[in-house]
Amino acid sequence: MREPVLTASDSPQIQRRSIPSLGEWPGDMLPLLQRLYAARGVTDAAQAQPKLAQLHAPELMGSMQAAVDLLAEAIASNARILVVGDFDCDGATACAVGVRGLRMLGARDVVHAVPNRMLHGYGLSPSLVAELASLKPGLLVTVDHGIACHAGVNAAKALGWKVLVTDHHLPGEQLPPADAIVDPNINGDAFPSKALAGVGVIFYVLMALRRQLRQQGAFAPGAEPDLLTLLDLVAVGTVADLVALDANNRALVSAGLRRLRAGQGCVGLQALIEASGRDVARLSATDIGFAIGPRLNAAGRLEDMALGIELLLTEDRTQAREIAQTLEQINSERRAVQQLMTDDAELAVARAVLSAEGERPIAACLFDAEWHPGVVGLVASKMKDRLHRPVIAFAPSEPGSDSLRGSARSIAGFHIRDALALVNAAHPGLIDKFGGHAMAAGLSLSHTRLQEFQQAFVAVVESSMDPAALQQLLMSDGELAPTELDFRHAEALRLAGPWGQGFPEPLFDGHFQVARWQVLKEKHLKLSLRVPGRAEPINAIHFSVWRGNAPANTVHIAYRLVSDDYRGGGAIQLIIEHCTDA
């Protein structure tokens, strides 16, 4: 078994969240949930569990009226509307929401397309436009991309198409020449929530379009389309894209989860949940993030996301189950490829990135000619977690190509997309193209310039990184009382929230006595823990940590309290995130 990359001095620190005044809460809300919400800056039930009635108004988003006018005109004239998605989960769900929603609102000629990662690269490219030219749309609508696709928008405009860009990514200095652009992150946009995912943006556009069509008398009494039926897709895309779950996004995700738990999700998502082995009645945002999203994403990583979008659009349950099983197989292949690539990355870090003194660098750029470009983002994420440093992983755009595709992941407190912008400004032409968010970004460049880029990137990180961000902190919600270590509280945590990016899943810490322990699959450590005040020991598991050393008799752990679905019958277990000798 390989030794861990990081040294003991790299151990994260556990820091407990401060809990302000609890505020006013319903009498039936568990005190534990009250404490958790308060620690996340929420002071009342309306903020803790926001409703759809509290959503920000669509008209607050810039250029919304221009976008609605384009769509209304296309519907009225029976023009063909082409919705172009993206090859990740957000892009796929956004595409499905766009197609389904426009058809619900009266569009009779709606078609869709998605770039193939290996053939077209990211977003609306000139090559994709050329491939779609035979469709002859009157209006092209981008979802989850477009804000950085200047060449693609130009190519579409040159063919005489009207173009509506809907996106949530950060714009560059210049905007593409689209007929309308809806993106809450454009400078000066008044929309309060900058955290909408791409699927959230197109959902907002559809809400605004429905309002205008209603005012125009387009719907018969009692026949207005119910766009809330699309919220299952909105929830999946929002959670999977790791955008911050502010109150607006929590309202969207909560409503979507309620539909999924009630068995009201589209048949494609129901089939995917079934294939993942999750209990639909107890589905959580964590299940979306770790089971549903990855299976849908796998199509775009290793195959073609057109398959994933087909799943989300079908109404045939038999076809849905067949596609879901295919995605299950692709996801298994993805996991195997990811493990091989991560092993390579860890060896590279151990041999070359860590200095002779065992100190981590301030940033890391990793490359292997055999890596798959669809999986480098997952490798970058794994190594970012392992190193607690910004990491960019590169792979050839296609086998034997000189062009590299990179996927960047960052740590809290360091804006990775802005860092790439600084590199681009200091070294014009070094990066072919880039885009992204604070925590994740993508880029492409020539293999011959990789070393030059690495030096420039590290220099930018060194000059702009806050040293305090380099110390990894595990933010704990404190200790749980023995009476809170039970199935009731575990289930409340599962169904509350929804937890996710910017609204973190509860993490607790405490001291426990180790009654028994064993190693599972030669890498996982299973513990039986005793805590004063509780008669029965508690099962706990620490994944992928076994290095040949027995745990101490008493340990201090940071953990998550979850229901033990494997054992059932009201059992619980602790998922250990960090463990030290007490």
C-alpha cells in the first residue's frame, strides 16, 4: 500500500462554528437543527427552509425582457428553436429544462444539440455551429455556456440565426455579439443571487416567458403550463454543479427534492435513482451530489452527453431504464479510469511536487499524456482535497494532440478563474481560452507551453494567495449529546437543508473510546466506538485511510451522523472525516 502523500504536519485543524442567537423557531423543530441553521447565519424558519414564493423576481435579471421577446417571437412565428446544452450535469439538465419548458409554453419546433467533448470542446464552437447548420434554426439558445463563446456566436450570426445566450459563468472583458444575453454574473446585473446554476437561469427565463404569454392571453383558462414540474431537473443540475446554495437556490432544490421524493420526477431521473440503488422516498441533496450527478456526468466525460439528455427527455420508462443501465456501466468505467489517473497523480505529487523537506507547494500543475480529458476535473478535485492547494490537471485534447485541456480546482479564499485571467493578462497568447468560477475553471493551451504556464500560474498564486487560506480547517458544529446520536436525528439531518456548497452539511467532533476495529477491503477502517452516556457502541467508518497502524484506544474524530442504510432497522453510523489520537 502506498504511503500517504501528505505528512503529519499537514493535518487539518478542527475549528468549531460559533453559534449566534438562535432566534425564533417553530416548536416542533429539533434543537439540533436550530443550532445548525443559526451557525450558518440563518435566524428563522423562513430563511432555513425557503419557499418558492420567496424566489427573486425574474425581471430583476438583466436583458430578461429582450430574451423573452426573442422566444415569444419565435413561438408566434413557428420558428425552429435550437437549444444547445453542455456536456456536464448542469448543461444536460438545463438543456432538458429548455426543451421541455419551451414545448410546454407552445413552441412546436424545438430541437436540441450538445457538443461532444472530444470532437468540439467546450461550448458553442464554430465547428459545432457548422455541424448544426443543416438544422436551420430561427433562434439558437445556449444553456450553461455562451458567455465566453465569441467565435461560436459569430459563426451562428453569420448564418443569419438569432442567438440568445443563457449562462451563469463569469464574463470576460467583452461580451459575445448575441441578440440577448441573460447571465446574473454580468457586471452591473441587478439580480440578487449570483449563485444560480445554468439550469436555474433557463428556468428563470421560462418563468418570465410564461408571464408574458399569460399577459398576451396565450393560455386557455385552467390550461396554463405548470413549470414547477421542471424543478426535479433544476434541483439535480444545481446540486451537481456545486454552486452556492443560497436561499434562492435552496428554495429551488428543496422543491425539486420534494417532487423526486414523491415519485413525481421525470421518468429518466426516476430510472437513474433506481439504478443507483437510492431510496427515492428519502433522497437528499447528498444523494444527488454523490450518486445521481456522477452517473449523468459520466456520459459527458467518457461518451457523449447526448445520451444523458435523451434520458432526461424520454417519456418511455423502458427506454429510460435501458439508458440508466448504460450510464451505470459508463460510470463504473469512469470510476476505474479516475482511480488509475488519481494513482498516477499521487505518485507524481510524491515524486516531484513535494519538496525534499516534505512541504507542499503553493499550487500544482499535473499532466500525463495517457490521461482522459473528460476525467481531469475529478483528478484535480481529488488532489486539491489531498493537498489543500489549487490544482490544475491537464490531458491531451485527444490522443496524440499537442493541444491540452486543463481543469482547475481551488480552495476557499482563492478565486481560480481570476487567477487564470491574471496569467492571461500578463502573458497574452499563453492560454488559448479559459473560463469558470471561483472554485473551478477550465482552460486549453499548447503542450509546448505547459512549463511556461506552470511557472506563470505559480507566480500568480504566490502573489495573490492569502497565507491564512493555506491552513486547512474542518469546521465543526461541535459535539452531539448521547441523546442526539440516534436514528431520529440522523434522518432529520438527511432531510433538512438542503446541504451543499456554501451551506455545508453538518460535521461534528468529539472524543470516543475504540471498542473494536477492523480493516475492510484492505483500505477502510471500521470502528466500534463507545461514548459516555450511551449503552450501545456506535459503528463508524473511515474510508481509504488504512496504512498499517492500529487506532489509539481513545480518538478525537470529526464525523457526519448518517442513517446506516446497509443495516437498516433504525441503525446509524458515523462517517469519519478526520481522526487523531486523543
